[in-house]
Amino acid sequence: MITIAPEEVEPIIKEKGKVQIIDIRPYSHYKKSHIPGAISIPRDRFAEFQHHIQTGVPIFIYCQYGMKSDEIALYMEKKFKTNVYVLEGGYEAYEEAF
């Protein structure tokens, strides 16, 4: 698991080309606003929707404040054998940066 600052998200996404961005906040939060290109897989329903995760590409994951992503990120690294990036400070920090 790699923690990245909000300012690092945009350049890495553009550099890597193909990545997957996962918003693990409740769907109601995702619906109001989210990082462009992100899909919603709410943390409390993660097991149910994990089949939407792409394998073989770097994954960026975020929650609201950056505190709930770690557990899911560690699980995904083990299960999907890919790099998982966690957004430091969550969506709140991203929104402040942009």
C-alpha cells in the first residue's frame, strides 16, 4: 500500500495511463461529488461489489477523510496482487487541493 498526497493523484493517473479509481465512501457521498473517473464501491458493501475491480492495473482508493481506506487497500493488494494507492486525507483533502 502506497500513500499519496492529493497533489500527486493527477500526474500519476496521467502518467500511468490505465488505472482504476475507487471511491469507498457511501454511495450518497459519491453521487454528490467524486474524483473524475472514480467508480463507487462502498466500504460497507465491498465484498458484494469487488467483482468490479480491474486486475493488473494500479488502483487508487479513497474514503472521506483518509482513515478507512487502509484496511481495504491491504486486502486488495493481497487479493488482486497489484499496487494500491491510498489518498492521504481522503476526498476532503483532494477537494481542498483542487
